[in-house]
Amino acid sequence: MQFGPEEDTRLRELARLGEPVRVTAYDTPEAKERLADVEVLLTSWGAPRITAEVLELAPNLRAVLHCAGTVRPLVSDAVWERGLLVTNAVAENALPVAEFTVAAIFMAGKKAPFLANIARTRRDDWSYLGEHDVLSNRDRVVGIVGFSRTGRQVVARLTVPGSGPETREILVADPLADAAAVAEAGARLVPLDELLAASDIVSLHAPELPSTRKLIGARELALMPNGATLINTARGAVVDTAALERECETGRIYAMLDVTEPEPLPASSVLYDLPNVMITPHIAGSLGTETRRMTAAALDELERYARGDAPRSVVTRADMEFVA
């Protein structure tokens, strides 16, 4: 899906390709023969990890251009030690996630997915409308946890006049964000606890790092106001699943989860059955034809590499400490 006829044509215009053009493993005779000559690898989701053993087979390799988001599962320490150029298409993947998130924020304001759950069993009775707080997208406080590429795009969409909900305020919590940059984007930088306590809708956009695992646990969930909605399109591990199960089971808050920990949740999880929870199977990121944006970005990097121009989306070893 990522390489259709147009992408294949452009790739052949930019690079001298041998056969096979694509491999799914590095240890086959055909792959080993190709690696001996290869200068640039184009990779995507599911690509084999580039280990020291792989690099031994590829003495001429100079660049790894990733047609997807995070390179964490792909690159080993040997890649950094070799000094290879590594790029990714995180910015392009952030776009559909931001679109999905803004749609979720609109839906959360009206409690739409949760009312839809109830409608399945209370088919001829709409009296439950009054049981779900204010159904409105006006005068809401939205909290963005993580001023990442996606977080910034969400803020941008929420602050465009006439296109976002009429929020009272947009709050951002991120220990690495610059207050002036957040303010320029139209939001206000606050500590996480303040954001959680003040927000009607909390959207998570933090990477999964040792410091962010279970960032949202029982204490943090308890800070959220009654009727607030938690949206997670980031990483499941950012939320303590057991704590979320307990909190949602009370019916006090709502949750819209595109990612979970584990993924998928076990069939026994109470979250599947709660009317105040919506679960989608990790669909916010690039899927189908959306993946072509990332391919185009990687081919743009290949074109810059071929011309000797500076790359735009470089990933460094130091980045691994802060990004997904």
C-alpha cells in the first residue's frame, strides 16, 4: 500500500535499483547479495532490526530512510556507532493522528460515542440524555499532555477560528515545552496536575519512555473532574490500565482509547463492556492511502540525499531519550 505505481516510478527515477527491490529479511542469500552493494535502505513498519550483524553485510550503507514513524524498534546501537544518516516520517504520521484526535474531542464534547453505546439497549428511550452532564463543545477546557508534533498539530487545529470547538482555554503539560512557544500556539503551559484538575477533555500525546510509563495512574485519574473524558491516541503504556479500569468502572469519567496496554486488551478487561468507554483498534495513525504521505516524505529525503542537500527529518541517538 505504501508504494503504488507513482511511488515506484519516482523511486526508480531517484535510485539505481537491483533485484530484489524489496526484502522482508536480511539473512536470505538474495538479501545478503543486495546488502553488499546497498547505499540507502528505505524501511517501514515491520522492517527487520538493523543489527551489527546486518551492518557487516552492508559495508556501503550510508543512510536509513524510514517511511514510518518511530525508528526505535528498527535501529540498534550499531547504527549510531556507524554514523549512519537516519530519517523518519513522524511529522507526516502526526497528521492523521491529529485529525482523529480533534474529531474525538468534538465527539467527547457531545458524549457521542457513549450515548451511542447506551442507545443499543435503550432504543426507544432518550431520557438518558440528562444523565451525562453538559453535551456541548462550547466553553470547554481541553488539556493536551505532550507538546509533541501531534500535540502541536492538535493545538493548531483547535485554535483555528471556526474550525475547532469554542474552547474556553487550551492547557498544555510538558516538562520539555517552552512556555512562550506554547503561548504563541494559543495555549497555556501548566503543570500536569493543574491540567488534569481543570480540563473537561484530556488528550494524551506523550511518547512512551521510562519516565512516561503509567504517567496517568490512579492519583492522576482522581484529579480529573466528574464527567471529564480521557483520550489516548499516543501510547497505551502512558496510562495505568488497571487504574483506568477501576476509575471508569465507577462511571465518574469517560475514556476514548485508540491505544492500550497491552494491545489489544485481554478479553476479560471490563473496559470493553463499559458504556462510558470507547475502544478503537489503533487506527488513528496512518493507514491505507494515508501511508503514501510518509512514502513521499522518505522519497523527498532520498532526493535531498542524492543532491547532497541537508535532510529535514533527521533522527539522532540523543533523540531516543525524548521521543517515541
